[in-house]
Amino acid sequence: MTKGPAAIQGHGPRTSLITPSFGMKGNGSASVPRGPVPARPLPQPHPKDEDTLVQMAEHIPAGTRAPMCAHCNMVIRGPFLVAMGKSWHKEEFNCAHCHTSLADIGFVEEQRSVYCEHCYEDFLAPTCSRCQAKILGEVINALKQTWHVYCFLCACCQQPIRNKTFHLEDGEPYCEQDFYSVFGTSCHGCEFPIEAGDKFLEALGYTWHDTCFVCTVCCTTLEGQTFFSKKDKPVCKKHAHTLKI
């Protein structure tokens, strides 16, 4: 009799039992398998930004018009997209980096290419120096940094400086009006601020524009000249004894 491996006898097909396999973390706790990863939220512009860079393509139904596709330069037969003033095959209007279709989602144009919002945020969008968020709208370049419009504010009035002249004091930007109001010196003659680059002189305990320090009677300039004072008013030598105040 020839012996061979024993045949397993049974009364029907067996059901295999599968034991879950749990990976162990460094602290010995079980790593429970997770469900699907939720979709990454779209980057959001600054709440006050009005000029967002994000655009949407327009869907045009099929008709008598047969435009040229900006990507392949072929005639488009049927429905197409319009974006950035050009026409596109729907399947050829994609993100330049990840190649995701941009037919139904927002996109940003940068250096003659188009990007989905995620790729623009990750690789191209500048970071705001104040809030550290990505800038998806108008960018302010100042102090060798980039800012949201509503993050580059005057340290005094807290209003956006935008593209106006500003002054720096102790590392903080000030709009022109507040800078001269807080730190500036006014001319005693005209009461206007003495700005950077203006010629000025000090006399009678006050600061003057060089063109404002004149004789009260004849308006002759007194810069570098002998003068007299009549109740804090400068007068030339000629009128020093004739002026009655």
C-alpha cells in the first residue's frame, strides 16, 4: 500500500479566519487603521483682500463658433472653456505643476502659466510678513518683505499704507501724516512740517524753513544776517527800531 499525504476530510468549504494586523508604535500602542483622508481645504485670501488672484474658467456650449485652442492650436469642435481671454479644450486646461483639470476649480495665472490654488500656494505665493499666511491677492512689497494690503499698517492710525509714502521709526512704519504729527517738527514761520531734505535753521528757540526766516516787516531773508527779536518775531537791523508790536 502506498502511503501519501492525508487528505483532509470535511463537510463543506471552510471559512478562513483573518486576524487583523495592527502595527505597533514606539510606545507600544496599537495603530488603528484610519478612514479616507479628508480633502485638503482650499487656500483662503485675506478676509479684507478685494483683489484676489483666483479666477474661474467659463464654460461655453457647442455652437457655430469653432475657436482655436490656446494649448494645442487645434480647432475646438464642441463645448470649450474660456479663460484669460483665450479658448481651451476642456481636457487641456490643466495645472502646469500637478496637471489637475482646472475646468471646474479656481486657478491662478503666473508667468504665462496656470496653476491650481494648492500648487500656487505651495510653490509660488509669497508669505505675508505680518500674519505668515500666503498672499492670494494684491501684494505690498516694503522693507524687503511682502505683505497683505491690510497687514501693512501705520503703527499709529492702523490704516493700510498701500502705495503711499511712509516713514520708518524704531522699525515701525508710519504714514506721512502721523509721522510728522508724532515725530516731526513744524516750521515756526509757516507751520508746515519740515520734511526730510528741507533746509532749516534754528533761531529764537524755534525751528524755521530757511526761506521762512525773514524780517517781519520787509520779508528780507535773515539767514546768515544780523537780526533782532521783537516778541519772538525776527526783524532786520533796518527795521529793528521802527517796528512797534
